[in-house]
Amino acid sequence: MARREIVVLADDLDGSEGDVRSVRFGFEGANYEIDLGPANHDKLALALAPFLAAARKESGRRGPVAAPKAKAPTAAEQRAFNQRVREWAKGQSKEVNDRGRVPAKVIEAYYAAGLR
């Protein structure tokens, strides 16, 4: 037995079903898609016309540009940082071990002191 599905597009605003097409657009970093019949498509086109005339068209790339990721410190850089924090903490009479993890509270205090 065969199964047949029929998809009927309806205008998302008024529910009409004749000559409906999907319209994609973006606004403030979000992308949208709406199904519009001819009348509502024309309304949208007229409303956007002055903005589109003044806007710059994006390059052919799709999607937002990702910010460059911060590089994780190397093991040697992390050891040197931990040593600086430990030395500072001992000078501030804070309890810190010579080995192992440096407590987050100590690192926060180090940053709060304006050190990096």
C-alpha cells in the first residue's frame, strides 16, 4: 500500500492558501521564516523597502561570524601563572599549598588585586 502526503502552505497571518511562499529574513542576529500569500508578501516588501534601500548587503557567507577563541595556556604558562599566584598569596598571608590546585578564591583575590 502506498502512502501519499500532501503539504499545503497557508499564510501565517491570514490563513489563506493560494500561492503561498516561504520568506526568510534576519533581524538583530536572529533568522526567521514566515509563509506569506501574495497580499501579505507585498505588504512586507513595501514595509521593508526603505530599510533595504539604505542597508548594506552581507557577503555570501551564511550565519554569524564566530568570535575568535581565546588560546588556552600551555602547561608551562599555566605552571608559571600558578607559581606567581602562590608567591603573591604567601606574601598576603593566604594559605596555599606548594603543589596541586590553587584554590579559586586565591585566584579571584589575585585578579581582584589587579594582577594578571
